[in-house]
Amino acid sequence: MDSNTFWRNEWKPLGFIVAAFLACFYLPVEAIQGWDRLHNAFWEALYLVRWYAEEHVLLCLIPAFFIAGAIAVFVSQAAVMKYLGPAAPKGLAYGVASVSGTILAVCSCTVLPLFAGIYRMGAGLGPAIAFLYSGPAINVLAIILTARILGPELGVARGIGAVVFSVVIGLMMAFLFRKEELEKINRQLVLPDDTATRPLWQNAVFFGVLVAILVFANWAKPETDVGIWYAIYAAKWWVTGFFGLALAAILVGWMKMSRTRVLLVSAAGVAAAILFGEQPLVAFSLLVIGLSWITSTDKGEGATWFGSSWDYAKKILPLLLIGVLIAGALLGRPGQEGLIPSEWVAWAVGGNSLSANFFAAFAGAFMYFATLTEVPIVQGLIGNGMGEGPALALLLAGPALSLPNMLVIRSVLGTQKTLTFVALVVVMATLCGMLYGMWIA
């Protein structure tokens, strides 16, 4: 699809998404907030969706959409099937899936475009699910923060549980839907080998740069102002800028995109970074718009890359925003209340009973946790009487799932597979929480 055709066909959905995003970003909710619980739930939904637009759409989702689009365009289907396909050796497939998710360390919504990309490219259901779970759950910084704030035992239990979960849940999903996996294997037998457009090492560097931009732009501030994690946080925009320049060089040198346009966008980004040094989102937003312009008007594979990325954004972003609105209305933001009172949650997760662990896992599965925010939330719940077992159950189920996340997974996998995946996460988190609570006792 050339750029003129794209803009003729897609300007309406693009305009709708941009308008909805700006409306979320600039919601003037402080001036007209109500007082009773029903009104409060309504305003909490608006607050949460505005916060989501401010903190996650630009820095998390848009880079993830570009990575997912790049997977569809620049990664050969044969390579995906070789390492992640249902016929690949299980040790290799699940090892690659879990390690890839660990490196990304993203939230439950940001991982979705990447999961959809590898699954639609031919990855087996089991490895794709392992990747889907491991991305938000096996976050090294979050596990370290858990150990420091909530205790080393809970940190170690969360780390071990998350790694085991990613593999076990993937294997169980592959087993439960083995007939469909067998059909996928049979289809692979007749697929021709794909020819790569550039050497493997160039694609590896290209994806490494994209992932680095995603990771460092979203590097969260640690609890203390000392140590390597804080040093990385303090320099995160310098590091992100370095990888942005590396991406510009790749676009010109390897992908043969317009040198003039790349230099113009790069210069505009540097100027914005200097003029708006205290507001890095200005420069980042300008560069995102510039990358969209460069790729969408390219005469070669850049236009295909942009078209694929846009397709993911068009399908996923509306579902996520709807899910965030519902989650905010029901549960509110951290420290605030929606329709469900926080005392109910604290009362339901006390002790180490089966019901307490199940409720913690079930509630965590529907709540939305941004990266690292689950730790202070669990800390507050423990202070209000939450048991150690339910705390682990929530930490294992919460970061990997959310209501917005479920809506998108259903659009990719269908209702049956989505319900099965959610049920497996909740049941395993419940059992793991009970065993941990018994061991602690």
C-alpha cells in the first residue's frame, strides 16, 4: 500500500484515535469531580484513563506497535517457526520465549502487540503464551524491588514462581489445544523457506535498538537515589537518545530511507530536547510523529512496516482504553476507590485460606498494574492485614493480567483460549500462594 492510498483509506480511524487520545490526555476532571461512590467511580475511571494516556500510550504502546509491525515485516516466518513454532524443540522454544519476555520487562498491556505479532507469524500457542506471561511477570527490577520492600522470601518466591509459571502455563495451553497445534504443524510442512532481505545480524541489531528504546524510555525510578538502577534512571533519556540516533543511522544505512527526512526529524528531535529539557515527552512525541512520517511516505519496506504497525494500533488501542475505563470504575486508582470498597479487598485477603488466596489471584487478574506499581500496592494491603500467601498470589496473577489485557487477548486467541489462560493463571497463583503461606507459617 502506497502512502497516498493509506491516507485516503485510514485518515478517519487515525483521526478518531488521535482525538480520543488527546481527550484522555487533557481531561479536566479536577474541576468537576463528584462526591458519592457512584460519581467517584465515574471520575476514577476518567482519572485512570487520563493517567494511562499520559504515562503509557506514548512511551509504552507506540514503541511496542512499531516493534510488532517490524516483527511482521522484517522477521521471516520460517525463523519464527524455527525457534517458536509448535514443531520447534520445547527446550528451545520455551527458553527463547521466556528469555525474550524477561528482557522486555513490560506491563501487561505493552506486551500485547508483541505477543500478537509473533503468534500471527506462526509461533506455537505454548511458546507464545509463555512470552505473553513472562514479559510483565518476570521483571528483574520488580522482583528485586519486591525482595527489598516486602522481604527476601517473597521476592525469591515471586521470581521462582514467575519463571515456572511461564513455562508450565505455556505447556498446559499447548496440551489442552493440541489438536489445533497439530494442524499448525501440518501447515508448516508445506511452507516454503522465506528469503531474508538483509543479514541476520543487521535484523538483530535493528530489533535490539527498538527494544532498547522501549526499555530505557520506560525505566522506572527506584525507591532509593543510589545504586546502579538509579544511575540508569538518571541517564535514561541520554541512553534513549543514543539508541534513537542509532535507529536513524539504520533507517538511512540499511533500510535506504530518505536521508533528508531522517536528518530533518533527527534535528527537530534534538532541538526539542534542548528547548524542552524538562519535558522529554515533547521531544519523544515529535520523534514518534517523525518516524511515522518517514516510514509511511517511504516507497519501499518502510511503508509496509508503518502499515503493519498501524494495523496493530487500530485493533488494540481502543480495546485497551475501554478496559482501563472499566477497571478504573470498579477498582479506582492506587490509593483511591471505585465501586468496590478497599475495605472489602483487605477483609477478603486476610489469612491464608483457599478463599483468601483465590480472591487475591482473581482480583489481581482484573486489576491494572503499571510496571513496579504492584509492589507498593501489595505493601499497603499487607499493612491492612493481607496474608503472605495472598500477597504472592496477587503478585503472580496481577502484573501478567488485567481487564484491558484480557479484551485484547480475546481478539487474538478467541474466547475459549483466553478464558483457559486466565483460569490457569488464577488457579496456579492460588495454589502457589497457599503453598507459600503454609511454608511461611
